[in-house]
Amino acid sequence: METGDYNWRVDPAEGGRSRAFADIGSHWCDLMEFVTGQRITRLCARLATFLGERIAAPGRASFSAAVTEGARVPVATEDAALVLFEMDEGAVGSVVVSQVSPGRKNRLWFEVDGSRRSVAFDQEQPETLWVGGREESGLLARGAPGAGGSSRSFDSLPAGHPRGYHDCFDAFVAETYRAVRGEAVEGLPLFSDGRRAVQVTEAVLDSARTSSWCPVEP
């Protein structure tokens, strides 16, 4: 397995024209559309590559001064992406995607602000949801009163037994089996969702290339 700061993702011939956004940002945007129920209609993006070349030596840390061996290759994909976007029901938002933030491994964070409440989720703290209000704010823990509804269907373990990222895939496989058996399952991804991720990524690349706002197909 290749490790370090150079691998196939850096090469657009193997990983595609976008790296940081296609690898991370497209999934974040899909999550936001799923959570809010709204669709991104247009966006403005800025891509940045902070290190113009890397050492093609799998297993070595290219950003370390100690790395002196290996062929230097140009980097043609972005290290980071900044995106402003508008949604079809009036919401506006922004996202910063980075693959060069030391100490951040696979952090995913988002906040949605409404007229009466704000909610924020941090994947590094998956058992809690921050809920903000005009008078008071607090953390809503999984299994606590008020954390009912459809979320209870994913509680395969009682509260106090932490759940994490891999549990999402367990739930996905279980719901896929239910759908195959003919049961009605809400929220399973479709091929159209994959196509949607490609559309958003293409709009990000077009916007960054033209330095302008670009529409996203509905």
C-alpha cells in the first residue's frame, strides 16, 4: 500500500482532474443536499495547489526536508478548494476542503443555521450534535430525550456504546439488503446521486478556471 504524500491521486491521468474537491468536497456537498433537502444551483470556487511538485517516492513524506531521493513530478491537481454556493430554496453556504492541513486526518464538520435553531455536527465527535438557540445552546447526545425519530432506526447498540464512521457502512449494507428484499427504504443512494457529484465537481472546476459563478444542473 502506498503511503506518504505522493500516490495515484496526485496524477490527474489516474485520479482525475480534481483531487481535494472530488475526493472530499463532492461528498460533503452531497451530504449537505441530503441534510437540508435543498439543491445547490450555482457556485463560485477557488482551487489552490501549494506545492507545485512532489517527489514520486511512495512511502516517503514529500513535505519533509529529509526527502532528497526520487523523481520530482509536477502536481496538476488542487491541494485545497474554497467554494461559495447558493441553493434552490434560498440557503447560501460555503465549504473549505483541504488535504494539506497538518493534524487533520479525516475531519468532516458542518453547521446549518435556521431562523430558530442552528445545528452542527463534527465527525470526530460522532455521538453528539450541537444545537444552538436564541436563549440557550447545548449538546444533544445519541440516545438522549429529543434524539428520536428516524435516527433511532440506526441505533443497533444502546447509548453508551460509541458508534463511529464504519458503522455507517454497516447500516448502509443492512438497508441495501432490506431494499433487495422489497422493503421500502428511504435515503439509499442512486446512480443519479453519483452523477450529481460529478456535476457539482465539474461546476467547481469550471468556476475555478473562469473565475466566475457557474450554474449547477438541477
